[in-house]
Amino acid sequence: MLRSSLLIIGLTIFALLLPGMTCFGRNTVIIAVSTEPPSLDPTTNAAAAIDLILNQNVFEGLVRVTAEGEIEPALAASFDVSEDGLTYTFFLRRGVLFHNGEQFGASDVVATFTRNLDVATGHPNRKFYVNIEEITAPDPYTVVFHMARVDAAFLSILALGDSIILPEQVPANLAHHPVGTGPFQFAEWGVGEYIRLERFAGYHREGLPLLDEVTFRFISDTTSKLLALLAGDVDMVARVPAETALAVQGDPRFNVIVGPMNLVQIMAINNERQPFSNLLVRQAIAHAIDRTAIIEGTMFGMGVPIGSHLTPASPYHIDLTGLHPHDPQRARDLLAQAGYPAGFSAVITLPQVFEIHVRTGEIIAEQLSRVGIELEIELVEWGVWLSRVFAQADYDLTVIGHPGRLDPGAMMLHYGAGSEGFYFRRGWENLHLNDLLAEGRTTFDRSRRREIYAEVQTIIAAEAVNFFIQDPYQIFIMNENLAGLRLYPIYLINVTTLFWSP
């Protein structure tokens, strides 16, 4: 059985499988991923699939996240934060080129964040930047952010895929032809089939990247991904279900890399709709769901149960899985108190492209049926989920993965006063929570922040605003001669240091 900590396991295969593959004589890699991005511009589209492929590969920010979860300079050579936390000064790297040949400098940074703050741009996480009062460039390689108030999450926000730096004159076709400063430049998008990246010869980090070309192939079906790997049509399959790794157990031609994903798998509940605006109904749902059965049924046990909006990867996480223990009889009693002794019916809308979320939704439907809640399962294409479920809040229940943020101040922006966040809409409000979130964003005192976010998590979990399920492990299977892959605590596949090893 695969161990739950980060590890690389050489596997042995059954004799009946296909003959061995060779990688010699080429310096390219083909990676199978499940989801095709709807756009290639993360500053106008919230789809995490954009970051998965482009963050740290094509696009870069002022700072970046390391595999260990630390924040280090990227396009900034260094930075300073004033003692009062109101001034961030970034000293930029010199000699950096955009993929279109333009020189990178302070004017690009100022223009990027001015654009991010412009309502007309439609940045999906504009609220990340609302504490910025002014951005100045005292010289061509220095940028100063003047903050209206202390923002303890600001550096971690700058490390996310939302905060990539674009040329001052943004390319007109950015959604289909991205231009960044990263180790790879965009080469081709075969819509519905693949995205191909090529080594950027002008990259500012000497000796990188190690590959000449990386192609991300879109294969949503798990079996098809495995067959493509066994046939040698792809060199790596990314973020696969646990049974895929078990299917190649024993094959020396493959390595498996496993580690926590820092992903909050959530069943979002539309608190704006009846009967979900009723606290007793939401609590009944929480008691009716068995996380352990879901983790076994979706990941063969390779996931960590969570009871809040933060995963154990966050130093602010607290374990709230025992707050609403699995208790079907308690669920039935609460439904009766809420005025639904015979239960009710609803629809759970699931994004068809994500097998783990579909399977989770099916298990939840079966578990809720035991307490009288009958769910109709509605499978929708990814584009439909984004436009109807996410953008318009047209759903009763849905299951999705919420990428973990490094700082709870950024993670919790989906809650709080005036939030347009997806995870509760206008159906739920807690004024004390709003005050806590405001304080959490404006204090650097780590011990006080721990107290704040412990209380925040407890309020959201006690109110059963949503149901938090698991942090599933991310599993990669790759050719035994392919090396250099590292797992990150944010949603990306960094291919900069991938290489073929004889």
C-alpha cells in the first residue's frame, strides 16, 4: 500500500502489459492532465487549470512559492517590508525579458497591478489587491506598494498565479497566446487536445529549463490516461486517482510520486436557497455524511479528512472533523426539527471532468438518501460549471476543489461582509466573523492570528455553511527515467527542473 507521506516509489508491473519505452534521443516530455483551461489568462478567468499549466512555467510574479511552501524572490531580486507593514519595496531583477522580446521593468509591474485593480478588467480576485493605496516606481527597477492598511496576507497573495506580471502593453490575444517571463514560452494550443510549451532561450535563470519542450495533453478519462502511459504516448500522468497508481503496482518502468495536495474538497451549499438557508438542515447534512467512506471510496484512503476551510498544510489549521460526527439518526432528528420529517429532494451539480468530485457526489447522494434527502445528480461540462454554477450561483449543492492558499487571510476572502465569494453568496452572514477576518488581515502577530483563524474556522464549521471533506493526495505516475518533479502546496505543475536521467 502506498504510504501517506511524500515519497517516490519504484513499482513492478504485470507481465501482460506493454513492452518498455525509451526516452533516449529526445528532450521533450508529454504530460497527461484531466482538464483543459477555458482561457490562458489567469487575470480574467478563475479556472485553476490555467495555473496548473502556466504558473511558474510561462508566467512569473514578483515572488514565488517553493516546494516547501516558503516565499522567495522571483522577478524581484529582493524586497523590504517597512516596520509598520504599510510599505513594500521590490528591487527588480535586471536583464529579464518577456517572451515577446520586451525588457521587463518597473513600469510593467505598475501597469499590471493597476489593471488588476480596474473593475473593467474583470480580475477574478480583484479583492486580493484592494488594500493597495498607490504603486510607485522611483526608478526603472524599483517598485513600491503603499498600503492603505496592513495586509498580513499580501506577500502570499503576490506568490499566487493571479499575481503574474504582464507586459505594460498587454497583448491583445492574451487569453489564447500568453506572454510571460517564465522558463517556457507558449508555442501552440490545439484546442481540445493539448497545449505545447517551448524552452525560452532568453530565460533569466541560467541553465534553466532543462527540457526543450513540454506538451500537456488533455485526457479526462482515467482509463485512457493509464493506457496512454502504458503505451508510451505520454511520459507522465498528473493528479490521478489512487487506483491508477495501484494498477501499475510492481512495474519498474514507472515511478509514483505522492503527497498532500493542499486542496480543500468541499461540498458547497447554496445558503441562499431553501431549505439550505435553515441551519438545522445544514447541520443534518453534516451529520449524514461520512468522510471516511468518501476518502476510501474516492482515494483508497489516500486523503486527509478536514472539517474547515484550511488544510493541515496551513499552520493555522485546526481539526474540526469531530464537530458534526457521522450520525444518521441525529441527522433525521434535525431534519424533523427543521420541518422536514420526510426529508426533501434537491440537485447536486457535479463537474464531469473531475472524476474525484463526481465520485464524491455519488457517495454523498447515497449517504443523504439514508436520512431522507434525495439528490438528483446533474453532470455538467466544465465550461457550464464555471459559467452557471460558479459565476451565477445556480446550484443547490456542488462538489469542487478549492485550491489551498498559503495564508488564511487570502483563503478566507470568500467569506465576510460584502463578499461575492462563491462559497455562501448572500444566504449567510455573521458580523462577528467579518470583524475577525478584518483583524486577521491587518495584524502580523502570529499568535493573535492563530486565535483569530481558529475562531473563524469554528464559526464557519459550526454553522455548516458548507461541508468540508478532505485534502486528497496528489498522485503523479511517470516514466522511470524522468526526474526532477517536485510537489508544491499550491495548484501547479512546475516543469522547470524536469529532466531525463539514463
